[in-house]
Amino acid sequence: MKNRPLILVSNDDGIFAKGVKALVERLVNFGDVVVVCPDSPRSGQSMAITVNEPLRITPLPDYKGARMYQTNGTPVDCIKLAMHHILDRRPDLVVSGINHGSNASVNELYSGTMGAACEGCAFGLPSIGFSLTDHSHEADFSICNRAVDIVVKEVLEHGLPDGLCLNVNIPAIGSEPKEMKIAVPCQGHWNDEYREYTDPAGKKFYLLSGEFINDEPENENTDEWCLAHGIVSVVPTSVNRRIAIPSSLDWILTLPQVY
């Protein structure tokens, strides 16, 4: 068994989400699978960690041969707990998802799905986040099969550069997409993000809402363009915070002298 790759799986929709079960059904063909997911949905958690309450790990019955665990933490907590307290060897791959809904463009920054993938990457492990552009609890995840199989096979065989993970978004077009493309995150923003309401006592409250505005709808290199045209988008995502200082910020270099 130790000759088979060890694959660590997490998500942000929770251990009972349809998407993670669909993912496990594909991954058991590639290696030994251990699943560690939040005990309830943690969407929008990004790379949040739990600092003010104790975390607990609860084993669950195996699913399709995969070992299953739930925690009361965030997606990133799940990866950390798995690495330090659940796994008996270092995994060969971290896979997060399959998320219910798109994580393209700026949504990647908020995504707990990608938070788990980025945490795996921070551990120096090849990591992938998968998302399907369908928020429905009854979404048909079978259309993700080919994309999952192709990307997982290639990453297990070739690995990924240090500091890079993959954000893979699959368009919900009613059938398996026939094309896949390396893309860049679309430039865009959310409009009217919080709607204002009034409760029976006359007090105002706010609920997350809004509409995504694509600032470059004609740019064929973006993930949003791919998804709009029925193409699987694959966006390399860096967790390396070191950047070259652009010439427009040369004044930063003078700060030590000024100080």
C-alpha cells in the first residue's frame, strides 16, 4: 500500500458535501486517500485558522476506501491537523474541492477551497483546488471527471514548481467540457456586496449579496472568459510572497535612510 501515492483531501463545503464525495470517487483510482474536512460549510474562509477555541478530530466511516475525518475547524485547520496529527506519512498530493460554485477571478482570494490548496502548497506539497460553476446541492459533478483525472494524473507524474498550486474551475455546461486552458485570473469586482434590510424591531441588518462585474470580458486569456466559453480554466497560483519591487516604488528603497 505504501507504494501507492498518498492523497490528502479537504474542502470548504463540509464533509457531507456532494462535491467531496465525487472527488474521492476519482482519487481512489490514483492512490490511498485520506479526507479531512470541516464538519459544516466554511465557505469564504480563505486561509483563516482557528485560534480561540479547541479543535477536535472525529473519525467517520470510510467512503469508497478513503479514510474520512471531520473537524470543527477551517479548511486550513484541516490541512494542518492532517499533517501533524492524522497522517502517518507525508502526502504526495493535496486536493481540495470539488467546490459548489466558481472560484475564478477575485473569488480565489476568499475561497476556503483554495485556502486548503494554498496551505498544502505552503507545506511544500503539490496542491490543486477544483471547483464547479454550479452552486446547487444537486449539481452534476460527473462532468468534472475528465478534468480531475487529467490534472491529477499529470501533477502526480510531473509535480508542480515550488510555491505554485493550481486553481481549476470547471464550467457547468451540462456535459463534460472538451477543452482545457491555462489562464490568468480575470480582473473584476463585486458590486453592491451587502444588501440592507430592516428587522421587525426597526433595526438595520446586512446580508451578503452582490453581482460580479467582469472588467475585461473580451480578454481570452482569463479564467472567466474560459468558463463563459465552456472551457476548463487552470490558473497557477503562487503562495510565494516575495516579489520584485517595481520601478514605480523605488522610493521604498530610501526609507531606511529617511528613518
